Amino acid sequence: MNRGPIRVVLVDDQDLVRAGFRVILGTEDGIDVVGEARTGAEAVDQVAALQPDVVLMDVQMPDVDGLEATRRILARRSSGEDDPDHPVRVVILTTFDREDYLFEALKAGASGFLLKNARPEDLVDAVRVVARGDALLSPEVTRRVIEQFSGPPRTPEPHRPPELTEREYDVLVALARGASNAEIAEQLYLGETTVKTHVSRVLMKLGLRDRTQAVVYAYEHGVVAPGA
């Protein structure tokens, strides 16, 4: 649960882009833009100092790029430097001219990605979605990235990790298809609290950091096939 307003840091080397995002988010109740950075190195420092809930991260920047900055920011959580009860979520901003950036962002642990030409309301929704712990994995974007870079399924039949129960496996499949907790609850006829419990168990049993890594795991290990 967020502590007060959602705290956001904007990272982009273009001043006009950051200014535009600040104007859009600044009109929303419950969202505060608490910092800005022009490079990935500045972003790492800003996140360490400000402990925001959400970072909107550009990819192509001088000095340290957005992918490396994302790795460094999320590595702080793994190393115990950040509060485990207050995880920082990173959303990658892209023009979609380099799809490999997006797949690498997922592997780095980003909570999703957003096209820079998205509507203002999509930007606001993205901040709220990742702040509450869901992944921003729209089906049309996720499918394009996964089909391009995950390759064919590694087994002819869907692979079920032996550590998971049948219900946990169903939840993992739904996660891989970009479903939110509410959508999983509807699909599997479960309560959202139960879904959250299953998601937590899936992550724990598979040694994954978050639901975004669960998506990458599912495609890389043949739990679901690209294009399915």
C-alpha cells in the first residue's frame, strides 16, 4: 500500500518531455512529481535520495542509459539497500524503434513500458497501475516483444514447473499473458486477495523478484508459447 500520494521521478534527457509529463501528472490528485533527472546516473542518485514509488525512465540517454539505470535501481532492492516494503517500480518510456530495449528492460526487472506517443490518460494510468504492484504489460506491446526475442517454445507441450500447484500454474500462465490481478480473479473465479497470495507463492517458489520477471520466466521456459 502506498504511503500517501504516489511519488514519481521523471527521467529523460529532453527538458520538454519532462516538462510535459510534469504538467500532465501535476494535475492529478494523489500523484506528486518529486524529482527529475537527465541521465541514468542522475536517476540512480535521485531514486536513492528520494525513494519514489514510480520512476518513468527513458532509454536512450547520455552517460548511463535507462536500461543500466534500471538494473542499478532495482539491484538496490535485491541487496537490501532499499526498504523491501516500499519497492521502487520502473516504467520504461520508448518510441518503440528498438524492441530489444524493451525485452532487456523486462529482464532487468522493469514493471512495464509505455510508448511516448501514448495519451495523457495512459501516462496517468501507468503510474497508478505500477504503483499498486501490477505490471504494465499491454497485450499488443508484450506480444510483439516476446515473439521477437524469446524464440520458439523449448518443449512441444506446455511446461509446468514442478514446484507449482495446478492453481499456481494457472496464475503464472495468466501473468504471462499480461493479466492484472482483477482479470486473473475473473478468469479463474477467485477473489483478488487469493490471487495476490498465489502470485506471491509463484514468485517465491521460482525465485523471482516480481511479476514482470514471472512473464519473462514463463516465455523463456516454455510455460506459454510466443503468439499463444
